Amino acid sequence: MNESPTLRTRVFSRLTVAPSGCLLWTGSKTTGGYGHIKFDGQLYRVHRLMYEWFTGPIPPGLQVDHLCRVRHCGAPSHLEAVTARVNTLRGDGVAAVNAAKTHCIRGHLFEPANTYIRTDGRECRECAIQRSRQQQRHTIGDLNRLVAMHQGDPS
């Protein structure tokens, strides 16, 4: 009798142990580098399967984060269910890099008393004040030039 292998058997057959302790997926990967496998017409992410098999269900609203930062790792001890925010800030993307900054580009410390929190990021209060003053100087200068241009014009 020819019995097809189970999903678990297929997944385990494609994992190898790395010196780091990662269980590396050797099968196909997404363009983002995550291991995935198709079984019975459905596509599964390997790290999510491993988390569910060895840890339990992924709580609603949480994502499975790779503590080792290796996207095709399936080692259960390297996986943790976290919020999207925690997962993003643990990474090395733009949001994580900016969140880790302690000073603005002009060297002012980001601290609650000196920082505006905006929808598109943080801004140092001192830099915001300087930018506002410079905009006012430009606006006043533009108005003065317009008045000077039209002073001799009777219309």
C-alpha cells in the first residue's frame, strides 16, 4: 500500500540543524526568506507550523517572531509569539533603526520633555522651534519682497 507522507513528516524531512542551533528549512522559501510548504492544496509557513506543533496555538493578534533573526529557521526555542509592533522593532528595518535612535540628527537628546511624537515619527522640540523660526523668516522676507515690488504700482 502506498501511503502519502504526513505534513509533519514532510516538514521534518526538510529541516537541518545548524551549528547555531537553528533548524534550517531546506525546502522552498518565500521571496521574504520564510520557509513554506504546500500540502493538500494549502500553503503553510514552516515557522508557524513548528510553533503550533511544539508550543501551541498562536494567540489571536500575535505573530511568530524569530528570536535568532533567521527567517527560514523552525527551531521552536527560537520562536516567540509577539505583537506586530514588537516583531517590527526587533528587526533591522527602518522602523526599528529609527526607534533605536537616542538623538536627533542635530544631536539633541530624544527624551519626553524634548520630543514631539507625530504620526510619521518623532521630532526634537528644539529642531521644531528652529525650523518654525526659519519658516517665519522666509515668510516675512517673501511678504517684504512682494510689498516692495508693488509699492510703485498704483493698481
